[in-house]
Amino acid sequence: MKVRELGEFGLIELIARTVGKAKSRDLVVGIGDDTAAWRTEKSIQLGTTDILIQNVHFTLGIATWRELGWKALAVNISDIAAMGGKPGFAMVSLGLPAETEVDNVVELYRGMKEIASKFDVDIVGGNISRAPVVIIDVSLVGKASGSLLTRSAAAPGDQIAVTGYLGLSAAGLKILKSKRKLDLKTTAFFREAHLRPCPRVAEGQVLVQHGVKAAIDLSDGLLSDLTHICKSSRVGARIWTNKLPIHPLLESAFKKQSLGLALSGGEDYELLFTARRGVINKLKKVMSSPITVIGEIVDDKQGQITLLNSEGKAVKWNETGWDHFKSPGLTRK
Amino acid sequence: MKVRELGEFGLIELIARTVGKAKSRDLVVGIGDDTAAWRTEKSIQLGTTDILIQNVHFTLGIATWRELGWKALAVNISDIAAMGGKPGFAMVSLGLPAETEVDNVVELYRGMKEIASKFDVDIVGGNISRAPVVIIDVSLVGKASGSLLTRSAAAPGDQIAVTGYLGLSAAGLKILKSKRKLDLKTTAFFREAHLRPCPRVAEGQVLVQHGVKAAIDLSDGLLSDLTHICKSSRVGARIWTNKLPIHPLLESAFKKQSLGLALSGGEDYELLFTARRGVINKLKKVMSSPITVIGEIVDDKQGQITLLNSEGKAVKWNETGWDHFKSPGLTRK
């Protein structure tokens, strides 16, 4: 059945059933009223919104509807993680062509529900509208558990570190687009990296607890996101290219291209943060996911990044990451 | 200059300058970090999101960019008003074709800023993305000042009332689309009704203070929105068609069509609410905007509306309002 046949209100009822009952005891009003409503104690609330647009952020030939649902919520949860917070309540603006299959919409919400359950998020509202392409805009409210991780708190002398590996998501997209044949396990690994990113919420909490002040999540690519930190904090950065955490599977599948993917590939949704050496050494002991020191914050060349190779020589690099209006091509790299 | 030439990050800086400094003392982090952050006391928070899509909700030939900005925020403020709350922090997801003029984007934000200032809202975050058409998705968080106005609290014996007039926005769209010539003042009146709706925030507060429990804002049209109340509250409704508040200018410009516009025309953003007769009589004395009793809640025919004419006879009516997937035509009526 098409959404045109079911109609808006039938679709809303079906979505409400798919989403199911909210779990949070703080929720007062969920799906189906003019707004959602929830109780708060004295606290700091976090709010973010991020959109996925068909043929800009994704193509339906590559991602399944369930993966899209997962990712649409994941990218927002990642923003909350990058502030050191816990996500809570999500609202979804959905734009759909009238010919969309109802089953696909249900799958989309199943994907959202799946990651929502994993991170204790309740989907509490939103709206549905006809649209020329599929549009999934999620807004998410969360809570800070203590201090905040901001882009503006990096200080000269800090080391720069990342969780996990770099460039896997961009590599995944390359593989999915090219239909390049790798063994099944490797393909699944890269597909997962691109389409089912796992936001670093627990890691963000640990960073805050250990006194880290500066972080960002990697959505546009390492160089681009580190530039955000450098500009906001009015500092410069040095990156040691031979220290970047490049996964063995990336290395073997992409050889010389892997450095470029690690530097400029977007959508890894790892956390990039800066802190004193002693703090990072402690973090390495308590964090379950890998942490790699990749450079240092300096006080000269504000807003700029210098890339240094294994001999300590400056390397030139032109690609910086994704710019929505300047970057070529129809889909995000 | 086109947004393609300025680029995403230049555009974000320009928008941040246009939006200016936030006013709320509760704001901790505004535009430019992974999320916005604000302090809350023990309270009830309200969250809503509503989207405007080019050629679905508006056409650029009819609305100016500044009017679009106003309206995109207004429709969200109206949802908060309909819960009896006060709006606080807005986030904006913007989708733009790469050929969009930068000046138009600035005008859009000026329109948002204008209504934001009027209602003490701060624009604290969002994102920008390339898109095939203009997409403006606003999410808004507010605070309940006391009890909530919900769709599910209407009770048999309640009277049904509305603030202001019905059908003016739909009439405005008809006039703007047809380029029908009316005198300048009348044209401006209808244009304003359609493109610069003024959400009933103060009125929502007064409703709560006087013990009203059930309300909705009129976005889809009287019959459609009243049906939401009837279904959520498991009650029926009778509407007296000769009691509907039809503005003299609507009557004179649309003659016999005016009843249809009042019943099914959407986007008036007035408040529709139900309460005991005595409460409504008190409200009429204290409310600065007009309030009209248009019917009553009954316990039979759950989820249904009966229209009665001046002789008390049932009238048939087929149009119920806007359904995003079933309604004909490219733009909202």
C-alpha cells in the first residue's frame, strides 16, 4: 500500500503503534498532541537537530529504510554524545513522496526504534508531510550529566585524541557506490560503518567524568571538524599523519587512499577531543573503545591545522572535508 | 551571491550574525557547537517540530523570504501556545538549492528573528544542507507555565470555543494564488492572515490560568482539528454553523464560500478549546482577543462532528480539511 492510499492520519496511527509506548517516567505527553511534554529537574538540557535528505545524504538504492531510520537518529545522538550528555526525547519531521510504500515507512521507524531502545531515547512527536524526496529531520533533546564538552575549550598544550577508527564510513560509501566486490565479511564491516554508526554516548560521559572540556563528533571529516575546534577555541593544531588510527581492513582495501579517507572522510561519528597528556593516559585505561593520540593543540596559526609526517615534515593536503554547497557530487562522500 | 559561492561555513557565520546574541539568561551554549544547551529548573518542558517545504506548504512566487521565516517559526510557537506554554529555544534545519541567493537566506532569518523577538524565543542552533527545494524545519522547546492544554481532555457538556476568526488564512491563499484584485487594504489584511499568523501564546496562558484543560491550534482546519480533539477525548461534537466567527471582510469577499473556508480552511493558528459555560463567560471578560462559542461536546457519536444549521437541522459537509497525502493540488489550501 502507498502512503497516498493510507492517508496522513492512518499513517500517523501506524507510526504511533510502531514506536510503541514510551519508556521514560519523565514523559507527560507523547505522540498525538500539539507538543510532547516531559518533566525536568534542575539541570542542563541539550538540543540538536540534523536532517537526512534523499540524494543529498543518502540514496535509496544503497541504504535500506531500516538503516536510514537508525542513521537519522544516530547522527543526532552523536551530537548529544559530543557534549557529554545523555539523549532523551526525539521528534521526527518526515517528508515523503505520496507513492512511498507504507511498509517502508514502518521499516524506517523500526530502525529508529532499534537505536532509540539501545540509547534509552523515546520518540515523542513529530509531523508528516508530502515532499518531492524523502526527508528525515530528527530533533533530539538530552540532558547534560555534569560539565559540557564544547568546541571552544581546547587549549595549547592539549593532546588531540580520537575514539575508534577514522575513514571507515567514507570507505563504506565508496564500496557501496562502486559495487566493488570484497569478501562478505569485509563488505558487511564497511556497510555497518557507513549505515549503522554507533554514537559514543558512554565514551562522552567518561570524558566529562575525567575532566575533559573540549570535544566534537566526527561528522564532516577529521580536518573539517578539527578546524571547527581550532576556530572556536582560537588555537592551532598539529596532526601526526603516521599516528592516525587506520583500521587494518581500511589499509588492505584502500592502500594509499586510506590516509585521505582518514583525514577527510566524514560520518565516522567518533569523538575527537583534546586534553592534557595525563588525562588521556588515564582515559586509555578506563575506556572500553580504543583511544588514539593523533596530534597536539598549539597557540600559533589559529584556526589552522598543520599535518606532519613521520619525519616531522609538513605535508600539504587540499581536501578538507564536506561543504554542503561547494563539494562536488550528489551524495555525501 | 549564491550560497554555492559563499559555502556552508560562510553561510553559517552570516546566519549567526543575523540571529545575533541570545537574550535568555538560561542559555549556556548557542549557535556553533554540537548542541545548544540551556538551564532548566524543575518544570515541564514542551517540544515540537514543524516543517515547511517549497511547493507543498508554500511557493516562492507568493511568499517573501521574510514572511517564510516568520511563518516557519510561527507555526511551531502556535503548537506551544496550544499546550498553554511559553516558547523558549528554537533550532532550524534548513535545506537550500545551491543556487539560492545569500540575501534571501538572510531575509528568511530576519523574518524568524522578528517573530522570535516578539515571543522571547532564542534561535540557538540547527543545520544547513543542500536540498532540491527549500525546506525549513523548525523545532522548538518551551516551558509549561502550569497545567497543560491537551487534545484528550474535552468532556461532554463542554462548550466549544475559538479565538479570533476562521478561514482568513485559506481565503488569503486563494486571493494570493488567483491574483484576484481587491482593494489594497483588504488584500493586505488577507495576506497578513495567511503569511504572518500571530500565535496565541498569551491567550493559551489565560486559558490555563482559568482552568481550561482541552485545546488545539487550528492548523489543518476547524473540522479536521476538532476531529483530533474528539478522537483523543473519545467524545462527539456539535457545531452550530450560524455561530462561526466569520469576519465581515471574508463574508463580503467570499459570500457563500465563506462557510466552507471557516469549516475547512487551515492555518488560522487560532486556538480551539472546550470548557464549561461559566469558564468561557469569564474568559470573554478577561481575554483581549475575541472568543466565540461555536458548539458543544457530546458523549455520543465518538470522534464525529455533527453540523447544525440555524434551525437545528443537521447539515452535510464533505470536506474535512487537509490530508497531506490525499488532498489534491500542489500547495496547501
